[in-house]
Amino acid sequence: MSKAVKSVTRAVTGVFDAVLKPVQKVIGKLFGVPDLPSGGAGNSASELKQIIRSSKEPARYVFGHIGVGGLQLWAQEEDGDQTEGEELYQVFAISEGELQSLDNVYLDQSPISEAGDRASFALLKSPTIADPYLLANSPGWQSSMIGRGLSAARLTLRYDPDYFSSGLPTPLFEVHGRNDIYDPRTETSGYSDNVALVTLWYIRNRLDVPDDEILWESFIEAANICDEVITNPDGSTEQRLHNLN
């Protein structure tokens, strides 16, 4: 995995541990809600990078630019008795809600591009109909299998005994998270890695705090602070957000 993705992953996870959890504890005392799990997506940093195979998992919310694992929902080979060249279709749930983008996939820490035509991927973003590709290729996929309200990654692997000599690779998904983050400064919603705005999203959408009970000016001030550009000792610059890990 690239150094940039590792850095962003550490930064986003650190930001949530440093900022979102303390804020949520204060809100919890006021409104009687439980503590957040650790980690920017509702899981620890190590759990974020794992592929989960389970029939029941808590909802995951992914924010910012980060590398995450997923919950494997589907795995099926193509029809027939092929050996070399046979395709395997997999689906991994990444997040509740709609992600901004799925930028890259890493197979056992190597970019998927290194696999050439042996691997491909696509983002299924809060779909309203069953994925046409899976309907056409994966024998057991049905029209009722839609995945409303989820963002998932579809992964296709074409078997090559030399390339996949160690077995099925573990995928890691580089994503830009939810794209419904409200910014009271512009009164618009979209993708954001601003910690104050993500905290505001959580308070409004998961704690259900009424808008007339929110201190809007405080969140606007906090969002402006998160957006400040700071200069590092080496002369480079970055948003203050990425300096909270």
C-alpha cells in the first residue's frame, strides 16, 4: 500500500480518536447515548484493514480518505469446469451510505494494476437495482440482491495458478468516504474530511439531535479551524486536520 494511503489512514483514525470520541462523550452525557467504538469508521484501526466474514456485523460509517477492509457478502465462481482462467466474483460491503469514490484496490498490499487482466473492480454505490454485471456473470446472483443503502466493492479475479500461487489475496480498498456531509458555512452537502463537519453529521444523523439544539456558530468556528493550513518544520503545508494524529 502506498505511503500516502497509510499516512491518510493513520491521520483519519487518529483524528477520530482525538476529536470525535471526546465530543461524543460530552454529547452522550447530555442526551444519554452510548460511547462510539474506536476508529474512524466505527472500528479499530486494525479491524478496518481486515476482511470480515460474518453473518452479522454492526453498521460501518466511513469518512475521509482511508484504506479499509470489508465484509465479504458474496463469492462465486463462474459456470463451467474451467481451471486456469476461471473467474471468481466477490462482493465486499465497505460502508453504510454512499461513498464519494473507490480509488484503488490493493491485493495483499500490491496495487491491483499489477495483476493486469487477472483482476478488476467496481464500486456499487447505494444501488437501486441489482448489479447488471453480476446478474450476467455470477450464476447465483438474483434480481432481489440489490444492497440498498450500502456502498460495496465488486471484485473479479481470473485464476492464474502462478500469480495466485498463495491462494486468494486479501483486498484493501482505498476510498473517499461518505458524500453527504453537511457544511453550514455553505449550506451544501458533499464529501468532506473536516473533523468538525463529520462530528456534526454524527450528531444530526446518528444521535438525532434537533437542529434547533445545535450550537451552529461553534461548529462553524471549529470547521474553520480544521481547514486552517499550517506549515510543517520541513516547509511543507497541510490542513490542520491531518496534524491531529
